[in-house]
Amino acid sequence: MSRTLFFITGVFAVVAIAVSVHAGTIDVGLGGGYIYNTIQAGIDAAVNGDTVVVHDGVYTGVGNRDIDLLGMAITLKSANGAASTIIDCESSARGFYLHSGETTASVIQGFTVQNGYTSDTLGALDALEALGTGGGGGMLVVGSGATVADCVFSGNYGRHGGGINCQSNSDLAVVGCTFIENDSGYGGGGFWGHTSTVTMMGCTFVGNYSPGSGGAMRIDESVSTLVNCLIVDNSATGTPESVAGGIDVGGGTMTLKHCTLTGNVCSTTAGAIHGGEYVTIINSVLWGNTPDQIYADPCCPYDVTYSDVEGGWTGVGNIDADPLLTGNYSLGVGSPCIDAGTDAGVYTDIRGWVRPFDYPGVDNNGPLPEFDMGAYEVIPEPAALGLVALGLLPLLRRLRKKD
């Protein structure tokens, strides 16, 4: 198996696990044409291996909030994607509550979760965890797990984690999701991870807010990995002190590969990323964050390589040059980040396009494979199919040789 296929298979294998040979399909929809008119009713009728398909509509009220997968390895998916299937919590509850030992074999795919709300306003984090109420306006995961794919979390609120709160030795995979304009009362505007394992691939965080720490996300005492993620225009601007407009790593380890962080704002330290015990950043772009890009606590080593860091950062292959980001945060023509990265084991970009693409006439990393820095691999326009095909041929040849 080629490394490309291995990478893709590894990401989505958990989805396949949830579907057995004899799995059934349960349809949920609004109106008289469906047996099940609420999402929870469809789940209640399912058994391990089933797929619950939710048809288009805006789902509100009892049975469509605080949704519980009941510990089952099922696939809960929309029929036509997040834009067509909306869970509106109406500021009265959270969207999902996973607490019954679910694993990444439990799949939630293709929903918009909006206007979730939890009123956890008092008490220490540990006390909130003991009660199982520690935030997560869109989703709370306690001692469990899931694969959450192609979902949108928008306008949710929770004291710890406006969009998602993942805690208490949970294992969560988040693939292709968007977190937009979620708020937290303390930390992790879009996402909060605590004592858990968190893997994010191809996710976008934009316009999330925290008055304390981590406008986009806060990670504590966890093992976390972000690949091909875009973290833009998030903020942590409370008083008297806030940290990390983008990511606050309160403890544990974090690895960023091919991520782009820009436009994030903090009122004190670290526009892009702050703190952590062990942080690894590779093939990433950290540019245009305020007041700075990285704030590393003296106790905590940062291993930053083959990345574009405004103001500079010591490490092999790092540069300090305007990445020339476009309106969608891909690299513009002439960007010094094109063909300037290294092989970090990531063979697709945020769109699922194959990496690396050897941009014609550009070589910013000498003899290394021509990977771009940031979430996007640049394929020139209007070269389209002709140049794409030419670029893929050498990649395929290299992969065949390595198999």
C-alpha cells in the first residue's frame, strides 16, 4: 500500500468500522412521511452497526438536542450535508452529549450545530468535570469518543469550550469541520480539550472568542494533533489577562502540521499559540497574529521547523517572509512558502488535494520534496488538469518506488 493510500485509509478507517456487513439504515425526517421525526428517536431504534440518516430540515426541541448515541458504534449522518441539516438548540441546551463509552467508531457526519448553550458559570474545572457539565455548547464528550466529520459548529456557548468540550480521557477525531463564532465564558472559544486524545484534520476555526485563553481552542494535559487546519481571526481579549488568540496549550503535547494561523488577536501574549509542555510545528504559516506569533513558556520547548514565522523563530528550514496569503488563505503567486516545506507524512491538503505539487520554476527548499507550507498546497491556475496531471506523475513514481 502506498503511503498516500495508507494516510487516507488511516484517517477514515474509523468510519468503516461503524458499518457492519448486516448494518441497517434508519431514516429520520420532519413531517408525516417518516416513522422517526426526531434524531434521538432514530438513534433509540438503532443497534451497533446501523446508519441513521437524517433528512433535510431544521431540527429543534426535545429529541433534537442533548443528543445521546447511547454508547453505540453507529453512524449518524445527514442525507445532504451540513448546509441542509441543522440542529438548532435555540440557546436552551447543547447539541450532543456523549458520555456512555462511545469510541471513534461512533460517527457523526454532516450537521450544522448552532445556538447551543450551557450555563456552567461557577466552579472550578475539576468540579464541572465531576458533574459532567464542563461546557461544550455544541457537543460535550466525557470519557468517550467519536469521529466527527464535515460538521459546522456555529454560535454555540459554553464556559469551557463553546463549540466542543472533550474531557476525561476521551478520544476524539474531528475531520473537515468548521468552528465559526462560538464563545466561551472562560477558555476555548471553539474547542476545549482536557486530559484526552484529540486529532483534527482539515478543520477551520474562524471568529471564535474567549475572554480568557484560547480564542480558537484550549488544550490541557492532552495529546493533540492538528493537520491541515486553518485558524483565522479568533480572539482572546478579556481583562485583566488573556492568552492566545489562536491556540492555548495549557499542558500535554501538541503537534501542528501544515497549518495556517493568521489574524488571531490576544490582548496580552501570543496571537497565534501559547504555552504547552511539548509543541511541535512543521510546514506551517504563522503570520499576521497580534501581538506576536508564538509565546513559549521558559519551561516548555518548541520544535519549529520548515515554517514561516513572522519575526523569525530558530529552527531548520524556518523563514520570516510575507507568505502572500490570498483571500481564502492559500498561498499567492510568488509566495516564499511554495515548495519550501519538507515531508511530514501529510500527502493531502485541506481540500483533499494531493501533496506535494512541484510548482513549475520554483524551488525554495533545495533537494527536498516540494511540499508547501500551510494548509493549502498550491496548484497554479489556470493550469488546471494539464499541470495537475504533470505534477502528479512524479509523485506517483516516487510513491511506487517507496512501496
